[in-house]
Amino acid sequence: MLTIIPAIDIIEGKCVRLSKGDYASKKIYNENPVEVAKAFEDHGLKRLHLVDLDGAKATHVVNWKVLENIAAQTRLVIDFGGGLKSDNDLHIVFNGGAAMATIGSIAIKERELFCSWLDRFGPEKIILGADVHERKIAISGWKEITDSDIIDFLDDHRKLGVKQVICTDISKDGMLEGTSLELYTELVQRFQQISLIASGGITQIEELYKLEAVGVEGAIIGKAIYEGKILLPELRKLINA
């Protein structure tokens, strides 16, 4: 069963969406992210992908209060990403109610620190964020494209013990043009021991069935929900099917 994971991206405490990670494309959908999270929960969704976009550009977690409020007022299982650069950031996030932390830039920039988190907290709580642009890994809020190929990157971190990966195709993110089914199919076939969560571009319910069919274990949906392309009652039916 494919796990449906709605996304809430936060800038200045508000629920927003970007296009291709471009902060200039910011669109505010709700000034109260807790309301959005409650609506997800009311429609039977169990998970939440919460991203601190301010934190992704800063040197530390910024919107931790939003996490605390959502965790206190819902039962959603939250994975939190954006701005996780230090031990203190991880303590803030886990103490604030996140069940999992999504780590991207640090996995490349400070490999030893990432490994220490993986050893200390375990692969059940540490999700590897693999954001790709033309198959190359992007970091630092997608502002920096590395020379690291997605296949090599995942193979390396699989050997370190990573079990969960969120892979976002930046070219698709927020564009409402469909998901990167071919890429995810390749990754599932190559890394069968990794739980792969697809992110970016999902626009129609039918795509969720296709992702499930190729073995993707989770799908993050953002703008398609906010723009009414995928309706929460439709997701409820899919979950209860």
C-alpha cells in the first residue's frame, strides 16, 4: 500500500508553495499551517512532510514552533526537513514532535556528522533527502548543484545504513506537470532494500497508482492539493480502498 504524504512548506510561519524551489515564486495558501494539518488528518491522512524553507536557507531550524503546534494539535506522524545542520537542530525537531528528520545537505557537506546521526537515532528516524536536478544531487535549498550522481549517492548511503529516501525531482516540483515515473522505477529496481518516497510534480490520482505499481512506498503531494488538482476526499477514498 502506497503511503500518501501531504506536504506543508513553511516561510515566516505560513503555508506556502514554490515552483522548482524558487523562493521568488512563493505563493501563500494559508497563514495557519495547523488548520491545514488538521484538514489532512480529518480526511484520514496519517503522515505529514513538513519543510522549513526559511531553515533551508539559514544555518539552523527556524520554524520549529510550527512543528510544535502541529504535533500538539494532531496525531500526524511528521517528518521534518529544512535547516537541520547541527545536533541542537535535531534535538529541537525531535523534542518538538517530529517522528523523523529529513537530512539532505549535511549528508554531503558533513558526512561524518550525518553518519553519527544515523548511528545515534537509527535509520527509522533519519530519512535521506535526495533532491535531484538532471540526475545530480542539489543541496543548500537547491541553490547548489553537486557533481554527485543520484545512483552513486544512493549506493553510497545505502552502504552507510540508510533505509528511507525522499527523492525530489526539482524540475518537476511545484510545476503540476506529472511525476518522474521513469526515474523512480529505476531507483526502486536498483535499491530494493531502500524505502523510496517520491516527491515532485504529482498532479493526478492516477499517478499514485502508477508509483505504487512500480514499488514506490510513499508519495509526497503538495501543490496538487492546494490547487485543487487532487482533492482530499479522493485521497480518503484511495486510503480506504
